[in-house]
Amino acid sequence: MPRYYFNVCSEEFEEADMVGEHCSNDLEALKEALRQASAIVEQQLFFNKVVDAWIEVEDEDHREVMRLPLRAAAY
């Protein structure tokens, strides 16, 4: 099963995922990115601080597969 990396990025910072997650395909990776984005948005709302950021999903070779804005998880 391929490994995907979920980096949290904005214009000011990048938090690299050094461990990654096993996902069966790109769709499962998208579901994981949405889960992580939802958790981040929930935490930001708790502290009343919403940051314009995104999750950059990379494949095993660290090639970008997709970019998911955090605000996508707010809907």
C-alpha cells in the first residue's frame, strides 16, 4: 500500500509530514487530507484564529498529488 505525506502549508510556514500514512489510492489520501484539515480547522476555531493554509499531499516519491485548502473542510 502506498505511503502519502500530508504537509500543512501557508505563505508563512510549512510543517512537513515526516512519517506519512498508508492509503490505498489517491481517493483515500483525499479522505485523510479532509480528516486532517477538519481537525486543524476545529482547533483554529476553538482558539478563534483561522489561518489561510492548505494541506499538500505528496506520494511516496514526494511528488505533489493534490493541494487541499483548509477552508474546504469547513463546509
